[in-house]
Amino acid sequence: MRRELQTARELAEQLMRLAQSVQDPYLLSLAHAALGMTSHWLGELPSARPHLEQAIALYDPQQHPRFTIGTADHRVDCLSHTAWTLWRLGYLDQALKRSQEALTLAAELAHPYSLALTLGFTAVVHLLRGEGLLAQERAEAVMTLSAEQGFPTWLAEGTMVRGGALAEQGQVKEGLAQMQQGLAALRAMGTEPERLGFLSPLLAAAYAKVEQVEEGLTVLAEALAFVDKTGMRVGEAELYRLRGELTLAREGKSQNSKGKNQKSENPNPKSQSPDPHTEAEACFRKAIDIAQKQQAKSLELRVATSLARLWQQQGKRAEAHQLLSEIYHWFTEGFDTKDLQEATALLQELSCNKECR
């Protein structure tokens, strides 16, 4: 919870050794959960998934005492983390299924904090899938519940996710205001850095949509510094992808300004900053490298789409098609989601010869 992930991993490994020494299913379930959640936040997704699945399978609610992590039900917490892990690994429909299982279980337990947790996690799953309205509904539900029960952190996070959902639906200014409101609440509680580790992409993307490029780049710089400090690398690829997109947006904004005022051109060409297209491509390539190492297929698809668009603009259609096609054809589910639909449309554009235009 404090994002002291290396210490958490060491303790989780010690817990696993102790549980294995007595071969107790209950203790093994707790150990697998500790390792699974820690691995998830470290970006070690291939190992996170089996640990989380084992934690769920080994826990018997009829025989084992009810255990909570962060006051949420053990199974609800594991199911919710599994959903996020599955989405990142590229199993978009399975992620939604696990989220729905967690919601059903939390409702059956009639345990408010467990319900708040899984509503928040499910809202993010919908947002990652590009389902803005569903994300908004879940975020509003967690906000209402949190206000009633006195869960200030989930109220703030729900506010931020609702803002991201509004931005996803085109209500960008209202969404950005919501995110800033949620961020102010987190700052007041002193939990801003921990939360921004995974909420910053929402904020940066919203800034990009309203052409507040420098604000977006500042958010990303803070988030990447937090990643380096804590090792919380689960969303690192998306941070570099957005840095590339904002770098291109800054160049576009600069060109528009120069078009309006020709006198603003740099009188000393030798002092020019690095080419923004080269800089953006470097960000995209770094993001792809990170995503591939983590086997984060959904994030790899996003950044491959971004780089393919850049190459398309540069006339490198064949290279763009090959890059995007390789990751796209890995997927076996989730073809009705926004990211895969955008990739499909771009592949069709890249496949079309000049006569198609």
C-alpha cells in the first residue's frame, strides 16, 4: 500500500516459504496473493497471473477464516487484481469477466469496502477497454458508496476515474476538472504520489486532448520519477507512449503558432532542439521494449498503433503495417474494444494502395 515494493516482495517470498513448509492451503492462498499483487505492481505480469489465480483457487470460504488485505475481502481483492493483470496481458474479455465475478461476490458479502474496491477496479477496466459510459457509471457508484461510508481515498479515486470517463466520451474540459478535483483531495490526504502512479495516464491524456501539452508532460515527468523511485513499473510503457504523443502534439502546436507569426522563427538554426519526430519515436520504441519485456500485450498494441501512425505520416507504410500487424494478430479476444477497433481501422488504411484513396 505504501509502494515499498522491494520490501513487500521480500516479505511475500518469506511468507511463501513459511506457507510451503506447512503446506496449509489457507496460508498458501495468502502467500500467493501477496506475491501476485506485488508482482503486478512491479510489472512482472507473467508471474503475477498464476499467483493470483492460485490465491483464488486455494481459498475455501467455507473452511478458511475471512481474511482482508486493506480491509477488503481476500477473494474480491484477488479477483480485482487479476482483472487488471489480464487486461494488461491482452486478455480483454477475461479481464471483464473477472471484474464481474468480483462485483457479484462483493454484493453477496454485503461488505461495503470490498464493494467500493471492486467498483473502483471495474471502472478502470471499463475505461481501459474504451467503455466510457460504463466506466462513468461504476465510478459514480463508488463515489456514492464512499461518500456514504466514509472512504475518502476511494471517493477521490472515483472522482478521478469519472473524470477520465467523461474525457473518454468527449466531455474533456469537465472531465479534466473532475480529475483535478480528485487530485486535490488526494493531495489533502497526502496520498497523491502513490495514486498518481497509475492515475497519471488519465490526467496526461486529458491534457493532451485540450492541448495543454506542457501540463501533460509535467504530469508524465512526475509519474516517471515515481516509477524510478518505487519500481512500480506496471504502467511504465503507457507513460512513455503518452510522452511520445505529447511531444508530437507540442510540435504541432508550435507549427501552428509559427504559421500565425512568421517572426517567431528561431534566428539561430544551430541552437534548435532535437527533432520532435525523432524524440517521439524514441519514446515509442522504449515503450514497446518495456511492454514486450512485461508481456503487456494491450500496452504494446497501443504504442504500436501510435508508432504506426507516425510512420504512416512519414510515408513508411509497409514498415507501419508490419509493426502493427504482428501484435494485432496475437489477440484472440476483445475485438469490440476501442484499442483493437482503432488498430483494425489503421491496418485497413495501411493495406490500402494509392488507388484506394
